[in-house]
Amino acid sequence: MIILLILFVLSIFSLIPTPALAAWTPLIASTDFDGIKADVLTTSGGILSVLLVIVGIGLLVKILGR
């Protein structure tokens, strides 16, 4: 019987909201995406470099093929 009373009291306390003890911190910060930003810039730079090489080869083939 005492165990049921203790469980009842604990369940009542679990329903009452308690104030936060620590300051609020965001789950996601903007600095979390710095690595992704660097990866995207590196990838786009690589794609543009490959495109420049392909266009250059195409121009050479066109000029030398005449």
C-alpha cells in the first residue's frame, strides 16, 4: 500500500512542470554547417574546373581539327 502511495506521489510530481536549471541553448547552431559549406564550395569548384578542362579540350579539338 505504501508503495502505491509513493508511486502516486511521484506521478503527481512528474506532471508538474519544473523550471529549467540551466540556460537555454539551441539544438542547432549556424556554425554546425561550416563544414557542409566548405564541402559544397569545394565540390562546386571541382565541377567548374572539370567543366573548364572539357571546354578547353573541346576548343583545342575544334581549332586543330580544321
